[in-house]
Amino acid sequence: MKLGKLTIITLFLTLMSCGSGSELMGRNFTSIQSCVASMKNVSSGPLKIVTDKSDQVTGVLSNGKTFNCEKKSSGTKGNYVEGWYMKAKSK
């Protein structure tokens, strides 16, 4: 099985922050720009961008957790951007 470079980077970032103290938060957006803006609001600090492509932006929030904004397409949903970030679990 051959994985693309972006897939490997995204997988690495996800595994890096998937400790037992994290949970995945996500939703769909209409554009990459609105997804990244939402991640900036969640971060309450500067984002560290790792991948900056026209169809995917990945990086690290100010709390050290990862995020991803990626263009997707499906027959039922059409074109959309899937965005997610890792959040510390509530106790």
C-alpha cells in the first residue's frame, strides 16, 4: 500500500497528539479559509502551519494539539471541507 506524503504527515501529527488525554473535535466548512479561521479561534494563540496546500492545511494549535482542514467530495454531500482538531479531554 502506497501512502502519499500529505497522508503520512497527517497520520504522524494525529498519532503524535492522540494520547489518552485528547479527543477529536470536528465539523464541515464551506472553504479552507473558514476552517483555518475557526482553528485560530479555537487556538487562542498563533497556529503553526505544517502543510499549506490548496486542498489541505495541517498544523499545530497554540496548546500543542494538531488540526487538519481538508477538501473532500462525496456524491451526497458534494464539495466541502472537513476540519478537526485535538482537544484535551474534559474530566
